[in-house]
Amino acid sequence: MYGLVHRAIHDLAVKTADPATWLRIKSRAGLEEDVFLSMKAYPDETTLALVGAAASELGTSVEALLEQFGEHWVAYASEHGYRDLLQARGESLFAFIARLDDMHARLSLIFPKLRPPSFRTESIDDQTMRLHYVSERAGLAPFVVGLIRGLGKLFRTHVEVQLDRKREDGFAHDEFLVTIK
């Protein structure tokens, strides 16, 4: 993943705890970099090490940390140069979610080594959609839950997200029910 993700993990750790906690997270993850370069692609193992170390240092589960990070990611991206991309989001939360693949295609122009997931939506009714999440990376469904909640905040829309079908349970990919409350 790109250094931008690692910088966002740093931001979350400092805002949740303090700078000393971030230093312990880096140490626990076995990383020596003082600064992650936003535009540099790092091995997924680096990201996973940071997530695991952050969960341990912050006293939470990896799943809970990923949910929290998903919410944080939306605000972080908006604050760090991607506001225009997020503001060209469409007229509603559901419209934006339906265009996530288009957004990732635009980001691929900036991040040539980007390996984004794919999102497909099915409308159930005016308030509910089924979100299909396909990724080569396993275990990131909790991040998607947080991401959708963060997008809900961006759209000032209270949203419930339920992981309905799990890849780890033998389904082809993860599926979520997203309901506007």
C-alpha cells in the first residue's frame, strides 16, 4: 500500500493517543522509517505490521482498529489533498458508493502501482443497498465498515453497515448491507 495509508495510521495513533505511542507502534512493527512517503508503494506486510502493532498499543482488536481507521481515512483523505475528489462525490451517499471504482480509476493515474478493490452495488430499496467488496487482500472487511460510516458522516447521513456475507466463510467476496437510518 502507499505511504499515504501509513501516514494516516500515524495520524490516527497520534490523535487517539500521543506521539510516543506512534513511536512504540513503529518499533513493535519493526519499522525504522521516520517518515513514510505518501506517493511511495510499500509492501502490504508493512501495512499489516503497522495495523497489528497499532491495535496492540491502543489496546483493541485488529478488527476494531480497522473499523476506526476506515472512518478516520475519509476525514484524513479529505484533509490531505483529496477533498476535491471527495467533493465530486455525487448527490448522495449511495451514488458516491456506486462510483467508488471510478474514483479508484482516477486515483490510479496518480498512484500507478495502486491495486484497489472493486465495489459493486445492488439497490434493495430507497434506504438499503447491498455492497459487494472484491479485493485481493483478505481481512479488510472491517475497514470497509468504517469507511462506509466515515462516508456517511461526510454526507451527513446516519448509516448502518452490516457485514452480511464473509469471504472467510467461503463466499466469493464480502458483502455488506448498507442502510440509511
